[in-house]
Amino acid sequence: MTIRARLIVDTHVHSQRHAAKFKERGVEGDYKTLSREMRLMETYDNSPRLLYDMERYGIDMCVIQPEFAMTNELNAELVRKYPDKFIATCLPVETMKKSLRGEKEWTAEDAAQELDRLLSTGLYKGGIGEGLPRHPNRKRMLSWPERLDELRLFMEIARKHKVPVSYHTGAITGYSSGSSRRLSAPERTDPMLAFELAGEFPDVPIIMAHGGMQGWWSEKFMDDTFQVAATFDNVYLETGLYWAKLYERPLADPNIGPKKLIWGTDWGASIVVYSQRGQYPPSYADQIKPWGIPKHQPDIWGWSLRQVEKMAMDLDLSQDDLNLILGGNAARLFNIELPHRRLFRE
């Protein structure tokens, strides 16, 4: 692998892992059980493996994100310890946990207040993510107008602190929690709903995590994310789970192009790469239920960087464009301090 860039930033990384302890508890460790219980599981610091992979693959910085009970505090510790390697996003984790434990009913107002407190510390300049906050155990389908009122609260907090927001577009097939996301976060399975958010908050950068390709082989959500990104200057697409050919259309669109693409892979998630020789696509990232939960640390960087390299070779992409995708756009979005000015095309 010979890929090089002036700055390489993975904008979607999980530095924590869940201590499921299935064997100790005598529980069958499948995706369904993990999805149901992981939001109250203990998490532990997985940064030694992350730092090892960063050194092996030449990754300069990572934007580390909480989700599924991963704590803001542990991510903040890593930012303090490695300020030149990590930027953190935040979520209202305590508000969610109190609701799941039955201690207090979840409200969007409480979630917004927790976000405001977290962002006021200055430790989470990555903004809000992974995902915009949602009710952790909603029982009824939330209408889009109701959800939009919740999202406006979070977008106002992002505007106040001048940080981006990031949320999923699509649904990975291995998890069994897709229905709960449709109940409480319809924006995840309908990228076009971002039109309202992007239009109302043009000064808040919106990162469409996974760029419509969270996993599997279907390109169903991608066209919608392309239309949103082409329409609004403040919308960016995350491309780390794209196989090489998927880059062609957004790069060919003059309203998207390399200036709207950022590289983010979901490193640390239980996502493997499935190869199917002679088929299209020849390989893709997903959770393969018959394989069970992977016991090792899946190597998403090796595969994703090969796709980027193949794309750059096939399209004869200029190095300046590649530099934007792999790090230049992230440097601007997250206010990364650089050693020199004018490293990236404006």
C-alpha cells in the first residue's frame, strides 16, 4: 500500500469496546443479544489497538465517537493524553442511561442541556455524534414534525458552540436494532429529511455518516445523500465504507466533488469485510450474522485505504483532491491546527 497524503484523518472511530462477558453470564453471544444489552454494558479503553493501527497505516488523527454506552469521559481522557492524535465528539450518554435504568424519563430538552454542558468544556470539538440524540426506548413511531422539533434543539446547541453534527444514513444489516431507529430517528433511514435541517441551519456543518453506505451492498440510500450534499453547502459525505467505484459519481458532480467528501470508516465497530469473487461489489463491509460477533479486531483500514488507492488510480485523481478527502476537509471542519498554512486547496 503506497497511499500518501499530507494529512490522514479518520473522522469516524470508536476507541472503546464493550465488556459483554457473555460466557461469564451464561448468555448466548449473538448480535441480537448484543444490540439489546450493549447500551448498559461496561466499556473499556481500546486505544492501544487503535494507536497500533494508526502507526501501521499512517493515520495522523482520529475523531473518536461515543455510542451504545461508550462514555464521553473516557474519550475526553484520550484527548487530554493525546491532543495531537484524537478529537472527540459527544452524546448525552447519562441522559440516555438514566432513561434505560428507569431513573428518569428521557426528554430532548435534558439531552440538549447535557450536550451544552459537554461542549462547554472545550474537550469535544468534534461536535455532536455518533448520531443525533434519540429516545433510547421509544414505543411508538415518532412523526417527522415531532422529531424535527427535537433535532432543532440539538442543532441550536451545535450552532451555539460552532461545531458539526454527524448522524448515520442507512442501517447495517447485522444489527437487530433497525426498527428502534425507525421509531425514534427517521432521519437515519430517510436521508432526504436532511433538507429541513440543512436549510434551517446553513451555518452548522452536517456530516452524513457513511454517506448512504453503512453496510451491505445496496446503494439505495446513496442517491438521496448525493442530492442533499449537492444542494447544501453545509452537508458533507463520509466515504470510508465506499468501495472504489462508489466514489465516481460524487466526484463527478461539480456540486459535490472532493471538497464535500471526508474519510471515516467506523473503526472499532464489529464490522467485517465480506469478499465475493466475481460478483459486484467484489467486497463490502457489513456484519455477517452467520459468522457471529467477531472475536478479533476487524481491520477496516487496510480494506478502506485499498479502495481509496484504487479509486485514485482508476480516476487519475489529483493529489490535491485526494488530500482534501483524506484530511484537508476534516482539518477545516474540526479546526485542526496545522504546521503550515495553505496546505490544502480552499
